[in-house]
Amino acid sequence: MIHTIATVFLWFSDWSIILPLLAAGLLIKRRFFYKMICLMLFSIIINVALKIAFHVPLNPSLHMDWYAFPSGHMQLSTVIYGCLAYKITNRHFRTLMAALLIGIGGSLIYFGYHNMIDVIGGFVCGVLLILLYIHILHEKPWMVLLSASIATLYSVAVFSPMPLHALIAYFTLCVLVIIQIARNCHLRRVSVARYIGK
């Protein structure tokens, strides 16, 4: 019974759930989910850099040559479901998101993928990234790109080859941020043209 419940919770940290969620969100609330995707990609890049910096190996029973702290699944889940909880202020929804994150964290520990310190580290990093993005980075896309570039250069310099998923996240983020910067420049030019035309 516990095994089944833990498996269900982990589904919500899997791309098979996350990608359709993001796709549906883009259709409903494009601006918010566009920023959430940028934050998610940024989180992946930062998580890899942190894993390389802390150098804490995964459980040997997993037979994977990679690092555990902070938990990438927990950090990514915190960013996604934490952003939803920030946007949707309904108390019941926020309680549900909190329960979901607790379930995901507990399931990662139950299956032996991570220990409690890895999971707490992933959660704290996810929360800090959300706060950083909301209060500083969301209006400064160039700063997101600069920070991601520094983290990627560090990861490549210290650990080679860099994980493929992190490289994909970096180049995808580059494209999205460049589009956002170009769009912002266009909107400014249009605003100036309208002001001059009055």
C-alpha cells in the first residue's frame, strides 16, 4: 500500500506529468507559465552546479555515477508546485500543494533515491529560487541568462562532460530569454513611437 502511494507521489515529479501540465498552462495563462518554464530551466542549471559543488554521491545501491545533494527532483517539484501555490491563493489549493511536496519528498526517501538532507536541501533551494525570481529576476531576463551562463561555465569547467539535461536546459533558456528581451525591446520602441506621435 505504502509502495503504491509513494509511486503515485513520484509521478508528480516525473516529466510525463510535468510537461503536459506546462503545456496546458501555456494555453490558459501564457505569461505566467512562460516565466515558470524559464524558472524551471534555471533551476535545473543551478541544481547541477550545486550538485557538482557539494560533490555528495548518490546512494551506491542506485549504481549511478552522479551526485545527490540537493535533490533535483525535490528542487524541480518545489519550483513548479511552489509557483502554482504562489499564483493560486486558494487556501485549500495551497494545502494540497504542500501535501504533494511532502509526499514527493517522503517518496524519494522511501525508495532510497535520497536521504532527508538531500530532500530538505532541494526544497530550500527551490523556495529560494522562487523568491529570487519573484522579487529580482522576473523583470531582468538578462540577469537570469547571466546567472545561468556563470553556473553552466562553472559546471563545464569542474565536471566534464556536463549532463545532457543541463545543457538542453541552458540552451532552451537562452532561446526563451533572448525572445523575451527582444519582445521587451520591441514593446519599448512601440511605446516611444506612440508617445512621440501624440
